[in-house]
Amino acid sequence: MARFLMCWEFGGGLGHAGRFKPLAQALMARGHHVDMMLREIVHTRALLAELSEMGVRIMQAPYWMHKTVGVPTPQVSLTEIMMGNGYLQASSLTGLVAGWQGVMTLAKPDVIVADYAPTATIAARILGIPVATVGIGFYLPPDAAPLPPFRTWEPIQAGRVAHYDAHILQTVNTVLTQQGAQAVGKLADIFRGDKPLLCTWPELDHYARGALPDGQLYHGPTFLPSGGQPPQWPEGDGPKVFAYLRSSHPDHVAVLQALHEQGCRTLCYMPEVTAGQPVPLASAHIHYAQGPVHLGQTLTQCQLVICHAGEATLAQAILAGVPLLLMPTQAEQFLMAMRVEQTGAGINVAARPRPTAFKALINDLLTLPCYKHAAQAMAERHKDFTHEGQTQALVGEFESLCPRVGTTDQAG
């Protein structure tokens, strides 16, 4: 039996914890011990309750809680995100690293599994613990220096990327060498760890890096197996559309109005409505789900998916061969939406002029065969992908870092 510590530090949303859940279950099924250090331990409680009952210790991860003055806005690279998360000065970073070191010393892991947790990787490097990293392309960058910019749709001042990269690299290496550890040659090393496991498909890679070096694979996007309510569609004969929207998007009412006018039978999951807020648009053509819906059932029945380009919904829509209307709310989602549009399987609303002609875009996606053909072609390319297969492959990679299990016969 080996001991694994799963670490999540940067970023919001529950997707990081959701990625860990099946991996932890698979590791435990193979006889290993798992602990977790998470940025968010309150809103993830229900999601991970089963793991807690199985003996997984879920602890609060150290992370930067302060506002950093002097960080460029908008941020154009992971380096600048690091600046706003305690990396501007070695003294601040030393405190965060010490927090991670303390827990690792107590938990005594054989392997760290990091999801957007560069400071955990630094601490593990100091302590000599191997690190496997999992995640989407956005925060598992190419093995390059400086860290490449992701905000590529806007001009970036000459020298900006290299300047900040050099400064943050010096901060990281100051902390490492003060602790007697070997310096890193580039910031990519602390996002990639000893074994980078890229959880996306080439078409969705934020950095569009294409073919990977020998020995590395695209492991496909991560999402939990389908669960939730069966779909309930409004009466009528219009096309079925599934919309996963948040009220924080300024155009959520506009797109619902366009769906109403188009006569689409829309099943809308909006977390705010589920939590008790009034529906944003009352219509006989729109049914608001009272909780998360079963995507496996829903996506096989609909002709269009509308969402904010979140990984889980987007990936499952692609596997179902359904075109997408994407309404990203931040840079990470915008890049994902750009990649989908490049495949021809969807439209990135944020790349269109405002006010957005939602009715025309919806009509195009429903009536022009090119979108459906592109979505189905992508589904065909990834028809052999399964959540279960991905989980077992990743767990095997984790185990390969641990001498205790690396040469033993593993049960699948």
C-alpha cells in the first residue's frame, strides 16, 4: 500500500475536486491510502462525503488570501496569475511553501497528485516527493520558457511576458535554494511536476500544442459519470435545446428570449433558479430543472447545447455529437470556446460583436448541417474514450512514481 496526497491550490469551481473523486476511489480500490488538501473544503463537502466516510482526510490547503498590488490587468499568462497568488516576493512564497511542507511531513505521502497546485509541487520538490500533475491544458502548460501567454486574441506589450517570467522564476528559485533544493530551469516545471498528465483532447488544448513529446498522452477531459434528474422537455414539436446557464452572464436573458422566439423546447439548468431565485424568463417553451440533470440522457435527445464552455458539459456534448453555442465568462473558457469553434462544432459568442444576434446564431446551429457534421466527426474521433478507462490509466501513472507499487501486479 502507498500513500497519496491530492492537492488543489489555484482556481475556483468544483471541477478540481470532481477530478480527484474518481481517482481517489480507484486508488483506494487498489489498496492505497489517500488524503486531500483542497482550496475549498465547504462547498466540496457534499461532493466528497462518500470519500470522507471511507477514511479520506480532507484538509484545508494553504493559499494566498490577500490582494496583491501591482499585478497587471488583465492577466495574460500563468506567470501573472502566480503574481496574484503569493509569488511576487520570496518571503510570501516561503510562508505558503512552509504550510504545504507541514502537512506533507504529517501525512507522509509517497506521491503527490497536484491539480493546479504549483506551491504544493515546490514543497514536494524540497522534500523529495515525486509529483504527478493532472488537469486541463490551461494550467498544465507546454514545457517551455517563458510560460506562453494565453490571452492571444489581444496585443501584448513587447517584453512583458519574459520580464515577469524572469522575476517569478527568481522568486521560486530563491525559495528552493534557501531550503537546499535544486533550482528549476523554468516555471513550467512547477506546473508540470515529474509526470504531467494532460487531461484534455488535442482539439480542446488551450495552448494548441499539437503532438506531445514521446511518452506523453492526451488523456481526455475529466468529468464525473452522469447523474441527476432525467430530462423533462416542454411540450411541442420544436427542436430540443439544453442550456446550462448562470445568471452572472449578462446575456442569459437574451439567449433564453431567442430560444423562446425560435420555438425551441428548452431544458434549462440554472443553479441560481435551483437555489430559489425567480426564473429569468417565463415561457411555455422553457422548463427550468429543479436540480442538475442527467447529461447522459439529456444530450442524446437534444439538437443543441448552450453553456459557458465549462469542461464537463462541453466534453460530454462533444461525445454525444451535439453542436454547441458557447458563452464564456473568463479567459480559460474563452480559449476553450475558440478551440471548439475552430473544429466547426460550435460558435463562440464572445468572439461576436455585441449586441449578439442570438436568434440567428441558434438558427444557424440548428439548420446548417456543417455544425452537426463537425460535432459528429469529433465524437467519432473520440468514440473509444471512457471515463473509466481514463481513471485507470491515470491511476497507473500515479503508481509508477511510487517504488512500493511500481513493479507489483495491479488489479484493474
